[in-house]
Amino acid sequence: MKFTKTLLATTALTVAASAVVAEEMTIVSWGGAYSKSQKLAYHDPYSEKTGVTIINDDSSAEAVAKLRAMNEAGNITWDVVDVVAADAMRLCDEGLAMEIDPDTMLAPAPDGTSAADDFGDLLVSDCFIPQIVYSTTFGYRTDLVGDNPPDDICDVFDLEAYPGKRSLEKRPINNMEWALLCDGVAKADVYDVLATAEGQDQALAKLDSIKDSVVWWNAGADTPQLLADGEVIMGSTYNGRLFSVIEEQKQPVAMLWDAQVFDLDGWIIPAGLSDERKQRALDYIMFATDTQRLADQAKYISYGPARASSAPLVGKHADLGIDMAPHMPTDPNNAKNTFLYNYEFWADYRDDIDAKFQAWLAQ
Amino acid sequence: MANTLDNITVPVSLPFTLSLVGLLVAAIAFVAGVSTASDFSEFLLTVGAGSGLAIGFAFALISLFDTARPAMIVSALLGAAIGLSLGSSGGALFGIIFGVVAARLIFWVHLRQYRRGLPTYLTSNQVLWHYGFRAICAAIFIFLITPILVVLPLSFNAEDFFTFTPEMLSLDPEGFSLKHYKDFWNSNEWQRSFKNSLIIAPIATMISVSLGTLAAIGLSQSHVPFRRAIMAVLISPMIVPLIISATGMFFFYSKVGNFMEGTLGLDKNLVGYIKVVLAHAVLGIPFVIITVTATLVGFDRSLTRAAANMGADPVTTFFKIQMPLILPGVISGGLFAFITSFDEVVVVLFVGSASQKTLPWQMFTGLREQISPTILAVATILVIISIALLTTVELLRRRSERLRGMSPT
């Protein structure tokens, strides 16, 4: 009994002790190498400057659903949330994210350019503070594709020249566009064609031609693992994950930048925070999205900073010492042929095409 | 047992041995083919070539040698050579082991040694069943334990992937490292979640054990009304799908939490811990009730009456008489409650906030967002902790039984 009492007392003390810590804020992000880059570039300097303890929650994948539930229960535990632009738009429309005024809430560029101009077109929603430009693109195993490495997006659909498994994301976005591009549809017409039922069937028919050779992935970490195992010969994922596989893990993998699809990722602040927490979140955002901080993040991961003024400050990788600029999706050599993701199209058609795609998957 | 067949080395018929070896290898090739072959013809080729080669090999060994020993040496050398040409020292080691086992098996069948140690009157079918039964048992153990064992070596991987690298397979020290264990000890996130698990699980266990034991004792009294209904309610968290309980708990504890924070003015973190601990205690209670109720069946009620007769009040009776006797049930119930809380990911994902992130939560997100062998390192540590825990409890149980003279040692 004595032992139990001691245990009880100790645990109670530990709880009490951990409860008295100073200011805390919970920042939600995607985990993995990406969260690590944010920790090094934003969280650590911010904690050092202000003494605020930052707690990571790697729940961005279900951010929309969780924010809805939290809002319903009147118990919002998140302070700042990292989401892709499309999710930010949905959250903003539903009133779950707070509107941001770029002129008063974000830092201007060092040369005095206002934040609104510095971010420019990337401010795609009133609630969204862009952080990085990333792309979804393909990597391939250099040792498994033969003497003639793929350099065209349509090589993904060419089972004769490149036999073997390829991994694609288990959702229609990007896959449908790539399928149409390789089925003879001009880049400019892709979304017009995809808006029609025949166009959707055409894209699915093209995907059908490689369906037996596809491994479907759900998380960004899947393709790197599959490539490292040699289980697939090529696969799509986020370019930063491929950078990590190639440069940090030294796997025999190379990038296929053709028809990479650009997308944005950034912060939102949940609506309905108490004043004290809102001020803290805004203070963090002001700090973490200034020109220098955004450029700093590129030291740890190969995503392009969202501010125009950050681009010239992008330097070398923090550990490897290699120049990061040639690994950015926006580098001219990599961006010879890019595909522009259409937010509005997917906001309108996502549910329909999702249903069709899932039905096709189950066939 | 004296056995006249022991000294018999008369071979069985050659076709019998060859077809048995062929069948065995075909079965292995079947499994290999299912997992690796890309189409049906390749699959047939794997099975056909595998069993064909094995039959040829067995035929050669049997025609060349009369006894097992020289055949094993030759076969081991052959295996080593093949292993060396395919891989390195590791491959050679596998080759030797494989060669020895294969040759031993062939002669074991061919020289009727499988009859050794068995009663002579057994029919062929009974002998077949004797080994078939053992093979089935072995297969069950293998399927239960291999998934756990496979993560142990992978956690020493020198690379950041869930992959057996060529270096690891050839037992090259370069292929192994402790970096994922270092990662676990040095990462704030892992340490925080480990600490949280160590705070939440014991407190939740203590609550479940006290409440569950009390409930079990109460419910085993014959005069309690609606016993079955109350029992059903209490063990419902075990029956209702976890995701349903978790959703309900999320909304319920959000309100409770808001009340504690808003009206009572408690600290946000403390409230977070209270919520998770209570939710986990609820999940643990059914296990305690069930095990304690089962133990109470064997408890002699006249002992409590005897204690009362001697002037002990109910509380003294409980702690001095009843508790020591039902302790094994209480402990195993507590163990289940502890493991429930320690392994639980669904409820804590709903009820907890990031400050209460437990180990399973961290593993869950880690596995989804970043397939890192750090998870395997943690899994290995947890397996070791679990084994240690169960061993301790079992030793304690045996000790107390010995002390009470219950087991004839």
C-alpha cells in the first residue's frame, strides 16, 4: 500500500508540475521532414524570442473534419493550423478560420513592399497566409528504369517502355489531369474536358490502362518508402519528400519534373479563439511568415518560399551544404513544363469526381 | 521407451521419399510464388522448378550416400557455395543452415527415422497426424509471433526506411545502427508522448481497478437489484465500437472540460489530463469487472461471515480477508486496464489535445506522415516492457501461490 501511495503522490505531482508551465500554443502541421523544417525555421527561434512553448500536433491531414468537430463542441484546442490552400478556402467559407488582413497582420518585406504585394497572387483566400509553394511530381528508381530514364509525364502511362509498378495518390486530383494530358488533350483544355462526363470517363479509361500496375498511396511518406524498397519503379509524391529520399537518404532515385503540379500550403488561425490566444497566434504568424523566416525554411526542405522577397535569400541546405535553389520546384530548369492546379474547378467538381473515382477504383 | 525400429535403417521406397520432398518444396514454393510472382505462368514456373530441383537434389543425395552425415556435409558445402555466389558471408551462413537442414530432412524421411520414438503399432496415418498436428501448432505460433519478431531487427536499420537492406541481410555491421533509439531518446515529441503515457496509464489503471473491483464485489452480492442491467451498462464500453464511444466521449468531455476550465477555473493542461484519464478509466473498468467477478466465483462467502463473527467491520474484512484472496484477479484486471490505456489511440485522438499526446498517438501519426524506423525502435522497447511486466506478474503470482502452499513445488 505504501508503494501505491508513493506512486500516486509522484504521478499527481508530475501532473501538477507539467500543468504549471508557462504559455503554450498548439501548432498543427503535416509531420515528418516538413514539421521538422518548421520547427527549426520558425518554432525554435520563436520560442527562444518569446518563451512560448510550442506543441506540435501532426493532424493537418484531418484538419477540416477536426476543426468542424471542435467548433461544434465549443472546444478549440488548436492555435495555428497548417493546411493546403483548398482546405483553407473551405474552412474560410464555413467560417471556421479567421480572416486575415495582410496589411496590418503580416510583416512587410524588408524593402517596404506591403505583405499583400509581396505574396501577390498567392493570397488565394481571405483566411490563408501562404507559406510555401510545393509541387506534386514523380520520382523514379534510376537503377530500375533501364538506360533510357523517363523524362516525360506520359512515361508513367507507358507500360511497355517502363514495365513495373508505379505509385499514385488515391484520389482523382492530379491523376485525372495527367491522364488527360497523356491522352492527347492540350494543357489549356484539360479542365474544360474534365468538366464533362465524357472527359472524366476518358481520364479514367487512360488510368485504367495502367490500373493493374498501380500501388495507391495515402500519405506523403508512402512513395518514398515504396521507392526505397524498389517496390515501385516510379511514383508521385511531394517534391520535398523526394528531395529527402535523393539527397538526405542517398537512395538511387531521381526526379521527373515534367508536368509537376504546383500547390500552396500555409497557415490559418481557427475562428473563435479567446482574445489572449488570438493575439499569441497572430504574433506567431507575424513572426513566422516574414521574409527571412520563409527563406530560412528552405534551408531544411526543398519547398519554395511564398514571398517574392524571400526567393533571393534562399541559400544552402543546413546540413548537406548543397545549394537549395536547383531543388526548388520553381527553379527554371525544373519548371520547364508545369501544370497549374485549378482550385475553383476542384472546389466545384470534387465531390462528383471523387465518387466516380472511388467507384472506378473498386471495380 | 525401447523401440525395435530404432536400429532399422532400411530405406523406404525411393518414389515415396522423392514425392514427399517434392510436395514439401512445392508447398514452400507455393507461398513464395503467391507473394512474388507477377502472373500465373511465373507462379507455375516457381512451384514447378522448385519442386523439380528439390526432387533432383534428393535423388542425387540418396543415390550417392547411404547415411545422413556425409550428405549433410556435402549439402552444407553446396549451400555455402551458392550463398557466397549470390550474396556474401550472410548468404553463405543461410546456405549452410539450409543445406544441413535439407539433407537431414531428406534422410530423415528416406531412412524411416520419423518412426523413431513412436510406438511401433501406429499406422501410417497416425504417424502422419502425429507430425501434421505438430506442424499445425508450429504454424500457429509462427503466424502469431513472426510479425512481432520481424520488427525487432528492422529497428536497428541504418537507413530511414522499413527495408531489410542488402547490408543487413549479409549481417554487415555497417547495415545496423542504434540511431533510431537515439532518435527516440533525443526527440522532444517522443519523450513528451512517452511521459504522457506513463502519467495517464497508471492513474487510469488505479481508477479502473478501484471502481471495477468495488463494482464487481457489489454486483456479486445476491441482494443487489438489477444486477444484470447494471453489469451490462458497466461493460458496455468493451462492446460498443471504440470509434462510437470516442465520438460520444469527445462531445461529452468537451462540455465537462469547458465547465472545469470556465467555471472552476482549472488549468487547461490539467483539465486535458483529467479528461483523458477519465476516458481511459472508463475503457479499463470492464476488464477489471470481468476478471474480478470470475475470481469471486471461487471465493468462499463463509470467510466474510466468519470475519464478521469475530468482530471485524466490513472494511477490515475486505482488506484483510477478501482482497488478498481475490488479488490475482484484481492484478490481471489491472494489467488489462493498464495495457488498454497504454495501447489506446482512438479515444485519446478524440478526447486529448496535443499536450496529452500519448505514445500510440505519436506512433499513429508518425506511421502515417513519416514512415520512420523510430516507430520500430519504440515498438521494440514496448515489447520488452510488456514481456518484463508479464513475467514479473507471473513470478509474483507463483511466489504468492507457493507461500500459501497452493502449488505443490
